[in-house]
Amino acid sequence: MRSLLTRALGWSATLVGVLLVLGAGVLLVESARSRAAAADRHEVTTVAAVLSVTTDPDAVRSALARTAAGAEGRLAVHLPDGSTIGSGRGSVSSSGEGLTPVSTVDGRRAVVEVSTPAPVVTAGLVARLAALVAVAALAVVGAVALGRRVLAPVMRAVRTLADTAEEIAHGDGKVRIKADGPPELTALAAAINAAADRTERLLAKEREMIADVSHRLRTPLTALRLDADAIGAGPVADRIRSAVTALEHDVDRIIESLHPVATAAEPGSCDVAEVVKARMGFWSAHAEDQGRPCEVDLPFEPTPVLLSADALGAVVDALLENVFHHTPPRTPVTVAVVKHAGWVTLVVEDGGPGIADPERALHRGASGGGSTGLGLDIARAAAEATGGTIHVERGRLGGARIRMRFGEAHSHHAPASPRAWRLWRGRA
């Protein structure tokens, strides 16, 4: 791009310089021609002044010798008696080209002849033309240099635009263009940045969808694994357990292959207690199969939050799946929903070994213990989408306690009938 602009500037400046040199050259030649003609006329006038005083051949010959035209043999005087002094054409008429009739001292007529015009192309004219060409060449070089300097910000902006666009094209989606230059380039940079932002959002949404769908598969997989464990020994049970294990590994690889992305909560609203009640109907059955004490406490009043039932159900499943996957059978688990001071709190607690690094566990892809780390990240994003928080603590049962606070949604519905209940199943 830089060489192309340099060539364009060079050709443009050269064309302008040639036109200026040609125009100035014509003017110089015309000026030299006018000066030569004026010099010849002046010398004719000088000789005429001598003839007005005397027609003595020696005096006239001396006057001719003192003129440049006479010294060059281009000047002659035709006296009234028919004689010629200097270089001339012999007999002439007063109307011939280069002939000037003059009056002599005795009133008769003589003719001063300039046989050939003074030369126009002289050493001085050549020197002036050469100086003009040199100045024009310097002007072309200066114009190209000045043009490059003026276009330098544009070239930097174009280079920045090209380099950043290439980085974006090679997969660096975090890079954005910062172009300073003409409004057109700035607008182009803004358009490319907007396209890159939109592409990044679409890719993030796609990864998020794949990751969340993959994680939601973990819930039915857990149920299948528990059912397979309940079958007992035998070739059929072994095949089922092997298939479930392979499927779990495939789902884990899908989750781990995804880049960390921000999770956005789905739009909608739901009642936390109702969603927890519905999901615990599933998980309490598996708790009973494992001999796992399971306690659920729900409030009497509605607990509305700005999350869809599917999104909140995925949170409940993710938290319970973590409990069932990372704690041994017969380990107790409790789930409680509390409404207080504009917040709805969901607490999931178990009697397992707990979480060694609670802060690290809240980041997607960063959990330990063979987990993908996606479950707690889904829970964190859901809580933060309502303006709430999530905390990983040591609970009263001795294991991990996940405490999520959701911002309560304003509801104008009448309070529902009492729905608090406590369920214990499979007590050892």
C-alpha cells in the first residue's frame, strides 16, 4: 500500500512538474526571442543615429563594428549612392524583411539591413532551462516526501486496520481495532469491531449452549448410573454401567473442550420453591435408593425470581448432581429455600468431605476432583443474573454448603396455600 501511494504521488508530481517545465520553457524561449529582436532594433537605431550625422564609409564601418550584430556579420548599411557597408544582400528594396529605411545627414534615404535575426537559443537560455528542470526535479522529490508525510497517519491507520483484521481472522477474537485517521477509516474500523463483537457473542452463546446442554445430560446419566448400580452383578448390568461410563466421559470431554465463556441466564420468571419441589421429587427417589437421608424445607409464601423454570431447574440439578457424584452413598443432604428481606435463598448442604478450594470451584473449568467445574459456574451465573450472590461454605453436616441468594421478583399475585414440607427418605 505504501509503495502504491508513493508511486501514485511520484507520477502525479512528475506530471505536474513536466507541465510546469514545458510552460515555463515556452515562456523563456519567447522572452529570449523578444529580447533578441529588441537588441537588433536597438543596434539598427544606433546605426541610424550615426547615419543622421555622417555617411562617411569609415565612420559607418566603425559604427557597425561596435554593434553585436555587425561584429557577427548580420548587419549592413546600403548607402544612397548604392554602395553597401557590412554583410548584406546587395540591392534591396525598402519593403524587404529585415530592412529598415533611415534618413541620412543630407536628407537622402539609406537602408539598414539585419540579414539574420539574433540567435534565440543561447548558452544563457540553456542554463536557465537546465536550472528550471533541476528545480522541477527537486519539487517532485519534495512533493512526494511531503505527500508521504501528510499521508503517514492514514498509512498507519490502514496498517493497523489490516494487522488487526488479520489477527481477528486468525482467531484472536479479543483484539479490537483502534484506528485514528480519516472518518471513512474510523467508520470501517468501528464496523469491523462491531462485527467481531457480534461474532464473539454468537460463538460464546454457542459454546455456552453446548456446555449447558452437555451438563444437563449429567443428570439423567447420574440416574442411569444409580439404576445400573442397583441392578447388581451380571453381564447386562456390566454392559449398562460400561455404556454409562463411556457416555459420561464423552460428555466430560465436550465440556472440557469448550473455552470458558460467560453464562447468561434465560429470560422468564418462576417460583423457587415450586421448582425445587418438582426437582426434589426426582432426586429424593435416588436418595432413597442409596440410603441417603434427604431433607427438604420450603417456605409457605411464594418465592418469585426473574429466572425461567428451566434455568433454575438446571441449577438445582447441577447442585444435586455434584452431591450425588462426589459424596458416597448414605451421605445426608439437605435442601432449603428461605425468603427474607427481598431475597430468596437456596441452600444445598451435604455431609461429604467438602470443597477444598471454594473460590476456585466457582469458576468454569477450574474445579478439581474430576469435575468439569461447570455446575457451580451455572449456579453462580444464575444468581448473579438476578443481582444475587453464591457462597461455598462448610455446613452444619460437616460437608459443603452452597448458599445462593436470588433477588426477589416483585409479584402481585395473592399468596399461595401453605406449601412447606419436610421429607426424609432412606434413613439408614
